[in-house]
Amino acid sequence: VPLPGWLVFYARPGDTLEAIDQKFGVPKGWSRTMGRAYHPEPRLPLQRECVAVPSKSFVHAHKRQ
């Protein structure tokens, strides 16, 4: 299912959501794992887990002032 304004990819070993945010130039806390209700460490995706990253334009349009 396409998510307008979001890029979806698989996490690699050692990825953190903070590092993914930084890599894509979005503010800390915007990347999200998909499809799991519980993580032992919420900001640490599992290897090959789907991660959604918003585009910069999506963040700009939806950022709380």
C-alpha cells in the first residue's frame, strides 16, 4: 500500500530510527516502524523490518508549530 509522502524500506543491521531520520534529513522522531505493536527498544528496528520515513515536504506540511 503506497503511503503518499513517505518512503518505505527495510531496516539493516545496526539501524536506529534516529540515524534513519538523520540520513534522510528529517527531524528526530519522525521515522516509524511498521506492523509491530511492541518493540523491546522502540527506536531500534529489527533487521529487515519495514521502516517508513516521511519526505521533507510531508514533515514541513504536518509539523506542529
